[in-house]
Amino acid sequence: MFVILWLPIVLWAFAFPFIKIGLTELSPVNLTIMRLFTVCAIFLVILVVFRKHFSPIRRKDIIPLFLLGFFGLVVYHLGLNYGETLISPSAASLIIATIPLFMVILAAIFLKETITRRIIAGVLVSALGVIVISLVGTTNNPFSIPYLSAALAVLIAAVVGAIYTIAGKKLLERFNPLSLTVYAFLFGSLGLLPLLSPSLISQAIAMTWTGWSAVLFLAIFPTVIGYILWYVALEKVSASHIGVYLYFIPVFSTIASYFMFNEPITLMFILGAVLVIGGLLLLGNHQHT
């Protein structure tokens, strides 16, 4: 279980700086398309070769799987990629780390779970941390419209990431982890077809080996391997328990960005990170009690 739990965390942490590399040669939309279509090609091969390991799919399952994949994967990656055009990988990873916070809020709204003082404190502390990080996560003017829209895009990605985890847990009653991951990607990625444009071909032709390496790394490691292992872990361990491991993603991502891009780590950034993770730990402690 040690490898199953930690490997996705490390791979997802490295995804943030590799997205930044991919965005030097591809637009946010085209990076999403190339990454997810590559993933789908890999998953189609896995589906054909290991079809006996896949749960049967019924006609009424198609729409829920499409919605899960489109919002939890396509919208998530579009928001994150757009956000990282202006926000540093470290700042983006810390905003994405608020997924457990949104899971608690969504559970309170839709599952009528009780809101305690500890939950309120955790939400407020983490929210304050996100505000601090958003204001110091770039050398650009943090109050400019493009920067604020980029920060909002990453925040939206965090919300749909929470929805994906909660809805995915429910669908695991019908599908095994491998099946659910593959079906969600294959059906959800159909939502990218209307976004295909001539710029995809022109940008792909002009890509260097660095750009291709970034796309292949993002497709194979954090996506194919990361998502499958995460659902395997979800099946074996409670969501609240493994949610704690997500808090380490921005720590690893910040360290990776520091060495890869010489990205400065300011005292205000550290303060924001402490607030975000501290607030999430309050939520984590609540979930364990």
C-alpha cells in the first residue's frame, strides 16, 4: 500500500512543473487535447488487451460516465492549464490542494453532513491561505483581470476535482477502479472534440523534443499510472484517510519547481502554504474523529 499511496502523490506533484513546460509550446486547450487524447489511446490498448478485467458497461451508465469524465477530467485540466499560463506551478498546486476542503463543503450541501466549528475554522484558514498564495504566486500584477481569471480557473479546477472524487467513489459500487478510470477518460474526452482547431496541428508540428517529452510524461505518469493507482487506493482505504496524502502534493511540487525553474519561495508564499495545509489538516482531523 505504501507505493500505491505515495507514487500518485509524487507523480501529480511533478505534473504542475511539466504543465508549465508544455505551455511554452502549446496553448492550454491544445495541451489538454494532446494529453488526454494520448491517455485515451493508451487506455484503448489496455481495454482491448485486458478486456476481461473490465466491468461490463450498460447504456444507462454512459451519461454518468461522460459527466464524470467531462467535468472531473476535461474541465479540470482546461482550468489548470489555463491557470498556469500566469500562475506559478507552486501556487497552482496549493490551490488544487484545496480539493478536500471543497469535498467537505459539497458533502455538507448534498449529503447534509454536519458543519462543525472545526470545519468552519479549517475552511476559513485554508481560504485565507489561498488568498495569500494567489497574491504572491506571480511577479505579475495580482489584481489584473487576466491574473484573477487564471487564479479563478485553477479554483474551478479544484471544485470539479472534488466533485470527481465524490462521484467517483459512488460509481466504484458499479465499476472496479481500472474500469471507472478508463471509461471516464474515454467518454469524458469526447467533450474535447468541439475544441479541435487548425492551431493544434501547427503547434504539434512545431513542437520540440522538450514539448513532446512534457506531453508524454503528463499522459503516462501522473495520468494513466496516477489515476489508476489512486482509484485502487480509494477501493482499499477510506477517502478521508487517503485525502491527507494530497496535502503533500504542493510541498513536493514547490520543491520540484524551485530546482526546475529556480522559482523563488518567499516568506509570504510559505505563510500561505502553512495556512492552506493547516486548514486542510483541521478538516482531516475532523474526518478522523
